[in-house]
Amino acid sequence: MELNPGVPAMLCLGYDTALEIMRRPETFSKDPRHWRARNEGVLPEGSYAPHIIRPRPQVDFVDGEEHRRLRGAIEDTTGRIDSAALRNYVERIADSLIDQFCEAGEAELIGTYCALVPIMVSSQLFGCPQEIMDQLLRGVASFIDGSDPSGGDRTSGAALRELIDLKRREPGADITSWLIAHPARLTDEELIEQLLLLIGMVTGVVPGLIGNSLRVLLTDERFSGELMGGSMLVEDALDEVLWTDPPVANMGLYFPVHDTNLAGKRLRAGDAVMISFAATNRDALLRSPHKQGNRAHLAFGAGPHACPGRSSARLIASVALEKLLDRIPDLVLAGEIEELKWLSGIFVRGVITLPVRFAPVARPGGRLTSAPPARPGEPDQRQDLPAGAPPPPPIPPISLPFATDAASEGEALMGPGPELEQQAEDRQKQQSSLLGFLNRWRRAR
């Protein structure tokens, strides 16, 4: 197959074959410096895939001791995240976003919820001020939609350099500060690459995990009649999606370091072999077909290069789903499933539209202002509040509690944070800037 026109690769579709590749780093390298087509200069200039899969000091593109050093720094750093505090923060973000649309009786959940939860959480995780995050997201969007990978590199790199400089001056209890202070002593270029990988995971992949899982919950008859079933329902839906519709559908580009035979095929040294996680998970030859609770899927990879942020990604997604279904348990898809639009590129796949209807729910401390919007062919029964009735209280804004105290050993990433005291207009400005990223994300092809 071709990754892009003129960019050849072998595509791995078998589950056992994929595991063999990922678990044999002595034969199959992740380092693009082994890519024969690149070394022979035959790849078309400006192609998207070769720009993304290129030699760079990122943990996903190196092997051996260099990989162990970078991987150790990432695991030590992300291992300091307080899971209970992260859960609490995701709940606060989710509640604040749900407050924005719960009374309307309808919403488009990708733009108002699924993408915004992980984007706002990542600001806290990495101690990233809004203005830097805005710039960074513009670069991440270019990676996702493939519109300008070179420009995305420059934009993301400039934003991350600014963040690193800030955290050197004002270290905090956040991933960026901890990664800077790690004994591995990462260079600035290494810091930029690891942060780009981690932030890209949260802001570019987790939205797809939440959105794809909501689609399953709303449309699969095994789930759609039981939305009040509790957290196990959510965990089952996540497992289902990670098997059947993983947000990273294809990635895992490997290069044999010498000529070899694999699954009956002869591979030359330096051939590009891409693993399709979506296909391998659906392998008809699987000895144990996936079931609820079975997490042997390959959605997060396997072997030494398995995704380092998978536990936090799953936690963010599960809490966001649980909170939404707890607040609005009667969600139904507004329209036909065939009408949903998908982001479907080389590497990622996910729904980019998810319109829903539901019975309006009052905000905490507020009053319900209208009935649900009418369905096609039904009379509109919405009514405004009686004249003279007090308006509902303002939506409580949320302030991102950026950490500014120096991080000490064992210090939790996130405590209770400050009170929700930021002015509503500040919050609206923040959401408006984030939606600029979402608009580009939706236009991707």
C-alpha cells in the first residue's frame, strides 16, 4: 500500500503478526533512520507521512538506550500524577461544560464537550497558560488534519519553547516542570519532542476516544438501552471502542534492520511496515475474540513502545463519559447514524459530529427555562419563563488552577485548586479560542 502517493509501505493486518513485530525490537526498529526509501531519496518532497515519521529525538522514534532513557523520564514523570486529583479535576471541567448546554435539550457534543474536556485538562496537566496552549493547539491541528505539517512543527515548537522557558523560571507541580527537572537531563529538543507526544495524545487522541465511545453508547443496542447502568457500562464501551474503533487506527511504523521473513512475506532491510491497530483488533483468526472486559487489544500498542500515557488517557475519557451520562442519562442521537461525519486520515479516525437530544436539565441551583426542542413533525412546546420570573443564575465559571509552587518529591499534581471565581467573560474567551482549534479539527479530511 501507499501511505501517501509515492510513499510505499507494507500494511500489517494480523493480530499475532503485529505482536511479533512490536515485541522484537532487535529485528524491527522504530527509528526512521532505517527507512530505506528515505535513505535512497525516493520519497516525494512535502509528503505528509514522511514528515511526521522522520528522525527525531522522540521516544516513539528511537530504540535501545536512547529509548530507555527517554521512556524512563516520561514514565517517572507521568507516574507522579495523582489519579484521584486528576479524576476530581476532570469532573469539575466536565460539570462546567455540561452546564453550558444542559438546559437546551440538544447539543453537538464533539465541539461542546468531547474535545474540550481533554484540551482543558491538558492545560492543567502540563501547567500551560492559555495563550501558549492556543498556539500549541494550532500546531497540533496541523498534524491531525495534515494541512501544514511543516508549519505545525514550527508553531508547536515555538509554543513549547516558550512553555519550557516559563517553567524553568517558575517551576510547578506539573508534567512540564517535572520533565525538565528529571535526572535524565533532557535537552531542549528532547523536551519539546516528548511534550509534543504527550500533549498531542491528550488533545488529539482522547477526544476521539470519548466521541467514539459516546457513539457506541448511543447507537449500539447492547448499550443504548442501559445508559443509566453506571460506570461498568462506560468501561465496557471504552473496551468496545478500543477493539473496534480505536482513535489511532494506524501508526506503529516499523523498519526491519535486516532482511527477514514475516507472515510468509519477504521483507528487505529498511522496508516500512505499518501496523493497522483497527484491523489487527478485528482479526478473524483471533483465538479469543474480544469481549467486554478484555483489554488485550492493540489500540495503545504493545511491547517496549506501548503508549506511555494510556492509563491517564483512559481515566480522562471514562470520567468524562460517566459525568455526562450521570448528568444527562436520556441522551439520544439526533438524526441517523449514517449522517455522522468522520475524521479519517492516515493515522487517526473518529466522529467529528455527534448531535444529541435529551430532556433539558436544570443547572445546579438554577431553573429549567424550556421544554425539549420539538422533533421533526411534532409541535413546539417550549415556553419561556413567566414574565417577571427571576432569570437563572449565571453559569459558574471555572478557573484552571495552574500550579506555580516548586514541585517537591511526592507532591500531588493537583489539589483542590482555587475556587471557581474567574469571571464568565474570561471563561467564554478561553472556550472561544479553543473552538478555533476545533473548527480546524472538524474541517480535516
